[in-house]
Amino acid sequence: MPDVKTICGLSTTFLFALGIAACGGKDDGTGLEPFPTGADGGSVGEDGPGGDGMDGPAEDDDGPADDGPDDGPADDGPDDGPGDDGPVSGCDLDMDIGIRLGVDVSWPGGIAILDGAGAIDIWLLGHLSPNGTDIALSGQVCRLSLPDFDTGVLAGNETYGTEFLDSIWTQPNMPLIDAVATVSSNDPGAEIHLERGGVILGATMADPLDGAWPGSWQGLDTIDHDGDGNPGITAMAKTGGNYAYPRIDILNPNARAQTLWLASRTIMEFMGTVDDCDSASGEAFITMENHNVGCNIVGGGNCSDGQTTTLDNNLPQFSINGGVFDLVRLPDGAVCTDVFAALP
């Protein structure tokens, strides 16, 4: 599974993007400028430059630039013509956001597992804080979904799947998102770019972006990010239907893991477009690495180092085939359930 640190500190690497929000017509510190105004606070062009109370063509005869009830194109009355002093173009980027990231992945077969393909989905809750064309993104992971995988004849032709409880992402030790993005302008159609960043979950690295991911789970410095007393973050083995608990001993089919303790790193970069003042979307360029760093045995007890290694060696190693993100504005003070409702 992926991982998160510089951006999220999550061992499944998930994070971020940028977004655009409701349009506003005044300078609110975002770098957006209002339309220029005349001395009386009205739109430039109101009551003609030579207005003297006489009903000239640009004054009170309700001509094209007049401010009477006829509301000409430069008027400031309720009809809001194109030169009116109503809302200006451009979007306010200071907002709460939800992001859904979808990543297509595949993996090769091995001694126990079959080759396969699927999708990783990640839901994020964040806040954008603009400073000119730079945007700070802060937030958290709300949900992570990994693909199921199948084993071959040697492992019983079984289906394995894992799931994370939503509650783990709100634990106090869980890493938070801290990313930087840029936007080419504050208008719909602008380009948005989330700069390359790394997210590590369940472990820590001195160089989360460019440090070498260890070849063995024993080379990781693990962290109990979800606060359950076990290293890494805990994934529950799926049960029911065709699902089976993962085998942890090649010679003993009765030895199974009911929870997996995982660590991961995800390196991510987003490139997209501001769709409108409430949404953005685009491509995500991602690499993901993961390890199983421990497990809990069906019937009680923790896995031995050998059983942990067996399980780690038989987890899918994901190759990324492409990714997309969708970003939407959420109400101020939004929580994860708002993300799920907006981006099912």
C-alpha cells in the first residue's frame, strides 16, 4: 500500500491538490482586485466625465452609461450590465475542500499471488490558504481503499482483501497534509499544480522524497500512527463471501493473519485545471511503495518475524498506470463525512 509523510505522513502516500472557490468582488487578501471605482465609489463611467446635472447623453436621461432605472451597460443599478460594479471575475481560493484521488494500478504475480489490476482510492479533507499564485494545502486523509488480490493453486486459490477503519485517520498521531501548490490565475480555466511531495504512513524516513525505500520491512523505522499499540497502521482482513484470511505460513494453511500492520510511501504530483470557482480536476503522477511490518494471528497472538516476512513477500507490489483527482469546495468547518457526500 502507499505511504505519506511530507504531505500527510501517511504510510499510504496520499495527498492533495488545490482548488478554486466562490467568486468575490472585493480585495480580501487573496490578491484579487476589485474593479476600479470613481470618486463616489461607483463604477468608472457612471454619470459621464462631464456630468453637471444637465441631462447630457451620459447622465440622467438614462443613456447607456446612466445610473437611472434603465440600467445601461456601465450602470450600477440592479440590472448589472457588463460594466456594472457587481461581482467581478476570478475565484476566492481561501476555502475548505474535499479531494478524491483515483489511481489505476497493476501488479505482477509471484509464488503465491496471481498478477492483477485494480484501483486505489483516497479521500482527503483540506483547507487552501492562498498567497498570490502560491497556495498552502493543509488537511488529512479521510479514507483509503486498496484493491483485492487473488492467490494461485499453491496458496489455495483464495481472495484476500484489506480495509482501514475510517476512525484511524482522525487519531491524534496521524500525520497531517502539508503541501504547496500554484495556480496560474484565479479564473476558471487556469492551470493548477501541486508540487512533488512525499507522504509516509506507519514509518518515518530522513528523506521522505528521495531516500531509498528499504527492500525489507526490517529496514523501516516504524511509527504507531493510528495509536493502537502496534507498528504501522492497521488494516483489517476482509471476511465473508470469497474472502479468506491471508496465509502467513506456506507449510501450515491454518496459520492466518486477521490484521496487517502496514507502512507505505507515496510520491505525488498533480497537474490540472480550475473547472469553476467550486471545483478543479486533472491528472495525478504517483509512485507507491509499501511493506507489511507485522500482523495479528487469527485466534490470538502476534506474527513472528518469519510470518511477517512471508506475508510481506506475498503482498502486491503496485505499478501505477495513471491517476486522476477531483477537488470540490466544501462548507466552512467541513468534516470527513462532507467529503464522502460530495465525492462518493
